[in-house]
Amino acid sequence: MEIAASFILILTIYFMGCLALVQEVVRPNRKLVIEGESKKRHWVTNYPKIITLSFGISLITTFIAYYLFLS
């Protein structure tokens, strides 16, 4: 139970740090897109890309840290 709790804690800390770094590289943006005749408007953002990239990097680094510290 301690291992799972510490894994989640380290993953959370790494995720917040990676999120800050990734937002410096990949600037968050949103654009209002208006579709032709129907005049439908919706926002197009790159937020899912930023969150996915941050989570992937933090997950990899957390596994590396656990492998190094537990072996």
C-alpha cells in the first residue's frame, strides 16, 4: 500500500512539473472556428495534446525513478 501511495504522489509531482515545462514549449492556444453555411461555432484547442504529453513524460520518469530506487 505504501508503494502505491508513494508512486501516485511522485507521479503527481512529476506531472505538475512536466505540465509546466511542456506549456513553455507548446503554447496553449484556442481558436474560434466558424463553419460555412450553418454558422456553427466551436473552439479548437491543443489542451489534450499538452496534458497527454505531460502525463506520458511523467509516467515514464516515474517508472524510471521507481526502477532505480527499488532495485
